[in-house]
Amino acid sequence: MSGVVRQITVTTNPGTPFFLRVDWAVDLGAGFTLALSDGSSAWIGEVSEEEVTRESDDMGVERQKYVEALHQVLTGSEEQRGRGSGGNMTEKEVYSFHLTEDHRHFSYKKTCKGILVLLGSVELHPAPDALGLNQEFICQSLRRNTDLESENMQLHEENHRLKQEHQRIIRELEQHVRDKELMERQLYSRFVMVINEKKAKIRSLQDTVRQLQQTKEQERDEKEGRESNDTTKDEDGAHNRKEQEAIESITPSQAPTILKTGRSLVCERQSTEESIFDDEDAPPRRRRRVHHTQKPESSLGQK
């Protein structure tokens, strides 16, 4: 059985403080009992589940929404105040309580957007033991106060623990940041070192490649020079072989012709020399030369 005691203001008696207690088994939708006291007198009433259902139907709203409105107006729960269905914030709602002069009917209303809406009403009966009911109000209020203080203490301890945990997390985060910055600097230094080593290695490889290219070009030039010399020698040798073969291919029957050809060439040379050296001694020399050159022919003829 749950119950809440709260102080309310009745619009018909604004100068008199009233205390309202609401008790329910499951939730307000399953029915609840209501007790009202002004400190000296007390009245009680009861609302059944059928009456809750009838009121929600008369208002044309869902039963769950109506139960939430009842919980808010009768218990004054802060978690429900100013919230509509689904937990969405709505316009501020004002609740009011009304009590007839004969203290027989108690009603609760809601004002929203300037419109006054009756949420429900209950018929009251004088409590058989008003003094005992007031004492229950006081005892229940004290228990509620004790529970709230214990809950407040627990929340205070939890808040203190969360603050310490928050500070610890902040310190760890700061340490992680410092470690991260240090690691970044170390990694950057190593990266620069590796890059420099790679650059030096690349330059060394480039120098090696250039040296190999130069060596290869020199070897190619030397090879081309040797091939050119060998080609020249081969050509000279081939030419000499051709001349040798031509000489060897001459037959004995061709010898006089060759000699005659040779003599004609000699004669042409001598006539050229005589034309150049034309003096008074030229005839005797010419005759001697002709005689000399013709002597072999006569000898060949004698043979």
C-alpha cells in the first residue's frame, strides 16, 4: 500500500491549511482512498476503478493519460509536474482544489491555456476518529521526511563518489594526453630518422646506378671500337684475298697480254716524262728507253 501526505490550499478556504493523503494499492487507475484534514476535523472518501474509467471516458482522453493527470494533481509528484503524455514538456498547468461548504464534496481541477477542466470529484464522509487520523498524518509525514533524508544522504554520498570519479577520470585523461603527446614526438623523431636514412640509401643507390650506367656505356664504346677494328681488318683481308685470288686465277696464255699491257703503261709514263723534260738530250734518252723496253719483247719473241 502506497500513500502520500501533502499540504494543499482549498480555494473556498484559502486561509485554512489542509492536509491531503492519498493511498492506493497498484496505481491510481485501480482506485484509491482519500483523506482530508484541517488539523482538527477529518473527512475520508474513496474512488473506485470504475469511476476512474468513467471520468476518463467523459473527458475523452486515454485512461493512461488520465491516470497520469490524477497522479500529478493528487500527489504533486515532481517527476510528473509539467509533463504530458510520453514525457513531453507541455505548457505549465495549474491545479486547484475545491471543497463545498458542508465538506461533503471534494473536487480537483486543472487550468490549462485559460481553460478550467474538472479532473474528478469524491464524496467525503466525516472520519470516525479525526484525532487518530491526524496522528497518522503526522506519523506518515515523519516517516516520509525520514525516508527523504535517508534518500538525500544516499544521493549526497553518490554525488560525492561521482565527483571523485570524475576528478580521477580527468586526471587519467590529462595523463593520457601527455603520454600521447610524448609518443607523438618520439614517433615523429623516429619517422624523421627513418626518412633521412631512406633518402641517404636512395642517393647511394642512384650513385651506384649512375656508375653502372657509365661503366656499361664505356664497355659498349670499347666493344663498338673493337668491332669496328675487326670489321676494317676483315675488309682489308677480304680485299687482299680477292687480289690474291685474281692473280692466282691468271692462266699462262694471258701472260703476254698482261706484259703488253704493262709495257703500254710504261710507255705512256715515259712519254709523259719526256714531255715534261724536253731538252737537247731528250732524243738519245728516249731511244735508249725505248730500246730498253723493247728488248724484253724481242726476247719474248725469240722464245
